[in-house]
Amino acid sequence: MARIERVIRSVIRKGQLTVIDAAGRRRLFRGQLPGPEITVRLHGRRLPLRLLFNPSLALGEAYMDGNLVLEHGSLRDLLDLLTEDLPTIESRPIQKLNAALGRRRIRRNHRQQAQANAEHHYDLSGALYDLFLDADRQYSCGYFRTGNETLEEAQMAKKRHVAAKLMLEPGSTVLDIGSGWGGLALNLAKDEGAQVTGITLSVEQLEHARSRAKSSGLSGQVRFDLLDFRDIRETYDRIVSVGMFEHVGNADYPAFFDTVARSLRADGIALIHSIGRMEPPGGSDPWISKYIFPGGYIPALSEVLAAVEKSGLWVTDIEILRVHYADTLRQWHDRFQARREEAVALYDERFCRMWEFYLAACEMLFRNGPLMVFQLQLSHRKDAVPLTRDYIAEYEDAPETPRKAAAGQPS
């Protein structure tokens, strides 16, 4: 326990944390800045050692299994305290070794593995996602132009921001790689007059998206297929991918961008929206990989751009969204907590503890840690988009969809 005490003291910068060990001994750790007051009780004499050598995996599992109990304060506040000074934790020799081993791993998600990874997370009950997502089931970073948006407003703003960068014309053909429950594809069809093909590896998402297209009368404009990105054979005016690239794996980045280059027409525009890291390439979080997103990998921009360069595509714009995902996750977390009893009825208490740890931990990795979101705009031609970003704000600030209005179509 003495070694872990030294680590805790080195990372607590604000508030205070009281730890009660399995023998009932209390230890108090105070930061120098004001902050929340948390008390946790640890069950199991070996838990401190596990926390020392693999803190992320051990902390998540201890909370899931009830071996770490919050006696005062919230899980979110506990994770906020513990991630306030992540560089100190990551600079420890054991963490450097774990990171080095993680960087050596080449993550390749072949077709069958990619399918299994998608099923693990996205084929959970749709009723679970309805507990905390917006009505459109946008399961990616919202866009907070002012910081005061509701979740619904932020997700609508995200879709509009994406549409602005795609510069769609009525009748444009669009490929949506990782189309989820269909919300973005349906918006692009309805609001922009586009012809959209969405592909996913989740059967649950596919069925829901097809049902939505039929009920909204857009089946003639939107098609959804169960398809791996490597099997795309057609060409499109526009390609968009929101929240899917994190599942590709760094070994397949060249294949991904070669597919984009091959499938994008000469004057086309592509937009890739993905979680990234603001630091050099690293390993995957062991708890997230084991329980939430098997096969997932968060790239550094250096890895992504190296693969883009080999594809021959122009990078026409890069935008970094910093705390937008932290604010999105905060709203997801609060919504999940408000309907937690329904989640227990769907699954069980352990699952709910896993899910709330997932949402709170990810928020803190975006708020206090190295994670961000990037939007990468690509084209074959350097002049495929305007030379300044003015067109993006002009589109977003227009009272109606400007491209449809210009074409004389009803908005």
C-alpha cells in the first residue's frame, strides 16, 4: 500500500480523496486546489497492487465488480481527481513499459474480426442507446458552437457542420462508411437531396436504419448495406465517415485511404471524423479494449497523415475539436444516470456499473487527457473546395439549407 500511496499523492492536485483499505485503515490525500471530496472503500487485499501495476484495467474492473465502493462523492468526480495529472501517471516506469508494448502491437481487424468487434458493442439492445442518446441516435461527438447547446442541438449542429464541409449538390451520390443507425445519411438525403449509400457491420444498426428509411419515405434516396469498407466497388461524389475510423486499426490505414481514393470521383470531397490523440502513437486503454471496444485504436494524426500521403489524396482541411466530446459524454452520462433503473432492467447491475464507468472515464480522457476529435477533409484536387473556410460558416449561419434553396427546392 505504501507504493500506491506515493503514486496517489503525486497525482491528486485538487480536492481530497479518502481511501479505506480492506483492513479498514483510512488514508487521506489532499490536493492544493479546491475540489470534490471523495471517499472510496477497497475490498480485497491484492487490489492496491493491481491498481499500481495496471491502474485503468484494475480500477474499471474493481468498480464493475463492487470491489471499489464509493462511500462519498460520485464516480465522475473520482475520475476527474485521478486524471487531473495524467502525465505524472504515464511517466511511471511501469506505465511507460505498458505503453511501449502497446505501441509495438500492429492492430489488424480482418473482415471476420471487424464484424465480431462491431457486434460486441453495436448489437446491444437499441433500448439501451435510447436511454442516453438523442432521438436520432447520434453516437459520436456533438458540435457545441456556443457551449450551451442541448444534446439535440449539438448533434444537429454536428450534422450541419459535416454537410457544410461536404458541399453537397442535389443529386450528389454519397457513401457513408459506418452509417450507424442511419441518422446522418437520412439527413443528407432529406436536407441536401443527396443519394446516399450507408454501410455498417452491425446487423442491429442495419435493420434500424432500413426501417427508418422506409418509414420516412426516403427508401428511394437512401440504401443501407451490411458491407466491409474493403469491399466497396462503386464510385461516389462524396464520402463521409463519422465515428468509424477508430475501429479500422493502424495496420489497415493504407487500405482505408486507398479505398477512399479509389471510390472518390475526380472532383469529389471526403470527410473523415474520428477520435484522435494529441500525442505520438500509443497503445489502447486495456479496460476499454477488453469491455467496450475490442479491436479499437485511437490514432495519432502522424499515423493518419502518413497513410493519407501514400494514397495521393490532398488534405484540404483539418479541424481539431477539443472539449466537444467531453461535453457530449457529460450529457450522455447524465441521461444514463437519470434512467439507470431502466438499464438495470435491460441488463443487470454489473453491466450498468460498466457502462457508467465507460461514459465517465471517456469524458475525463477528453477533458483532462490527450484525446480530441479531428475532421479530415480530403480530395483529389487542391481546388475541390474554396481556398478559405468562409463557406463553412456561411452555410451554417444560413436560415435554411442554402444549397437546396439555391436549387429552388423546398427546405
